[in-house]
Amino acid sequence: MSTVSRRPALTPRQLTRTGDRLSFVYLERCTVHRDANAITVQDAEGTTHIPSATIGTLLLGPGTRVTHQAMSVLGETGAAVCWVGEHGVRYYASGRALSRSSALMEAQARQWANPRSRLAVAREMYRLRFPDEDPDRLTRHELLGREGRRVKDCYKAQAARTGVPWRGRKYVPGDFTSGDAVNQGITAAAQCMYGIAHAIVTSLGCSPALGFVHSGHELSFVLDVADLYKTEIGIPVAFDVAAEDEEDVGSRTRRALRDRINETSLLNRCVDDIKRLLLPQTDGSPDLDADRDRDVVTLQSDHGHQVASGVNHDGSDHGFDHGDVLW
């Protein structure tokens, strides 16, 4: 039996930095395949090539078929893949991390495991969203209460700015059309932001599950990150789209949000914000993207020391030499 389509894996140096990628690409009614290190999109109008390493999140809408080879290259390049419903409201899967280092995930775990530092990160997330307030002495309950009031105020302010009537947030899971136009826009914007946040979280090597505000869900940290930009970007875009026209709000919101994200360089900002939240002692200054070029595995020893792997540490003169593979 011959080997089909054997290709070498991409090296870290060939991968595009997270902040330099497209925020997301939405496809529907097409077949997604692979040509070298690009994905191909074939529909009634022909075939389009998209370099896989330039994609942050690939949204697969109704009528899409994707091949195993396409998923393979998307996984190699760290792109998140999201199967979405007719109105783009469900997130399903993601690719592998771009980072070869576990430094950021370990920092996340340390911050999450200590109740005091976990609350400190939650307060800093609130400060990022609402820089005019000082949350340093707020309890978790007080943080949630203030956040709820600020979001309600945002809805009212955007309604006044755009002239769109606001009757409250209404969304029935599985029934996108149950809400009015602006509620549909808010739902579509939220789901796109979840996909983008998931792509960035996983590409940096963080755990999507270890949240500081949300808890108990496999995407808790993704929800935390997406909410950082809810009142600044997601909600205003939804109101802008609803003010223009009530038709096709879901698809128009996705396009408008994509443009706003690219205009504001949100992916770069999101990467910096995550580093700053998880590495407060250095303001997130370590260039963790550089760690992609290093496949370094160490062993944990006593007192927080790291020792080289591939070495037998029994202290005798025999056994494995330095650098040998242990198994």
C-alpha cells in the first residue's frame, strides 16, 4: 500500500504570528481541501486558495464539506476551526497551539490555582474593560454586579446613539430568529468573538478551561477573553448593523465585525492583554512568540529547578549519556 500525500510537518519558523493573522474566514456551501500548505475552497464560482497559516479562525457554515487533509494542515498551523449553524451561533473545535513553550500555560495555572491571584486577575480584567473604575477592593460579587450594570448602560447608550429601539437582551438557544434584529446582531457578534478568543487562547498555548471570571466550562477562559471587548467592539457593531437594515443581520454583523477587528488590530491587542494578565510581574514583556522556535523539554526537580531531559540522573558513571533519548 502506498502512502498518500505524505508531507513534512511545518516548522515553527513557517508559522505566522497570531497577531498578524486574519481574524476569521467564514465559508458556506463549498468544499474545503488542501493544496500544499494552503487550503482550497471550491464552490459554484470556482476555486480559491487561502494560505492556512494566515487564518485565525475558520468558520464553516451550512453546506460545507472539509477533507481530512484540510483539517490536518489547519491543525499544523494552529488555526481554530468552528462549525457553525445557519446563523453562525455554535463553536465546535480548535487547532493545536502555535507556541512550543508551556510558559504561558504554567503562568495561567499558577494564577488560577491561588484564590487571591485568581481574584486579582479578575479585577484586572474588569479594569481593562472599564478603565475609569478602580476595582482593587471589590469582591467577586461586587465585580459581577458592576459588570452587569455597565453592560446594561452600554445597551442603552448604543440604542440612544443609533436610534435602534432596545427592549432588553433576548436570546433563545437554538432559535436565532427569536430575537429582534439587534439581538440577532449581538448574538452573531458574541459567537464570532468566542471563536476569535478561542483561536488566540489556544495559539498561545493557554488552557481554554481555566477561567478567572467564568468557571465550570471547557471554554471558561475563552469567555473571559471575549468579554474584554464586548462593550467596546461587539455590542456597538451589532447596533450599527441593526440601524442600517434588519435583513441578513447575522451575516452582515460578521462582516462588519471582521472589518472592525482588522482596523483596530484587535488580535495583537488580545495577545498583549493575555500576556499582561498572566505575567503581571513583567507586564507580559517576554516574547513568547519567539519560544515557538524552541522545542525544549526539561524535567522538574526540587525547589523549582529545571534540569535537562534526555539524561539519566541516577548519578552513576554508566547509563545514558547526555542528550540520549530515554525511550
